[in-house]
Amino acid sequence: NSYQGLFHIVGSGGTVENLGVEDISVRGDTAGGIAGYLLGTVRRSYVTGGTVTALSSDSVGGIAGLVDDAEILDSYVTNLTVSSTTYSAAGGIAGAVLGGTEISRTFTNNVTVSIGESSLTGSAGGIVGDGSNSSSILQDSFSLATISSTDGTTYLGNIAGKWGEFTGDNNYWLAQEGNTLGCVGSQLIDEG
């Protein structure tokens, strides 16, 4: 299965609620701490400690790797490394976001998000890696994450790496020393 997480896929109508995942090691083409592919809802859940790694040019996130017409609500990620060694969409909460997804009241703390070199353009963000193909909502979220890439063509942002038709409100970040990134790598939506 190319989708890796505690659950490979959480389907449409499926709900993960009041779940805590600790000290994890997840590796896959599309990887998430809770779900590789999320089409349903994650609510009041958290991931803390360990690593989530994408092994190919796909997406990786602290809670879910690929999120499509889904919800991540009242959830958080702490003390986690989210990474890909190649082109990817990497986010502290969600890697790539599609459709009419809602991400609300989430936060990351002491999270490292990084992607490697590639001939393609990648994206990394404290909450969302790539939301450029979406008409989603990201609101009331906070990020304390270290965002990095070894590829100069990558979009990096404290909240999101790439941002499309997203609606955003009340999103904040705390920049650590040396962090000169803005809210979003490819489009400024809301600085708080």
C-alpha cells in the first residue's frame, strides 16, 4: 500500500476521534502519523514524538499525508520530524490538501518539516505543505516549526508552503531565531 499511517486510508464518512499516537516511525510513498490518505475526519487527536517520512515524490504530514475533502479539527502535533528526501509536499499537520477540506484549531510545536533536492518544485509548511489545488479553509491554527529544504526552488512558509484558493483566518506562527519566512511561500493570505 502506498498510503502509510496508523490507518492507511480513512474513507469519506469515517471519523478518528480522541486518538493519541506517540513515538512513531512511519515511512511510505504518502505518509501521515494518523492517516496516509484522509477523506474523512480527524478530531481532538494528536501525534507526538518520532518521525514521518515520505519515500518518494509524494506528500507527508504529521497527521495526514494526503487530505481530500476532509476535516482536521482540534488536533495537534508535537516533537515530530516530518521529512522527505525528494520533491514532496510536507506539512506539520497535512502534506497536500485537495478539495473543500477544513483545517481548524490545530497547532504544531517543536516540529521539524524538511524536504530534499529535486528537479521539481516542492513545498513545506508548518501546518500545510501544498494547498495550491484546493478551495479549502485553514483557520485558528498556530505553528512553532522549523521549515527547511536543500532545494532552492522550494516554497517554504511558516503556515503553508503553497496556497491556492484557500480561505485563511487567525493563523499565527512563532518564528525561531534565524527564521525569515513569511506566512506562505507562494501567496500571502493572512499574517494573523
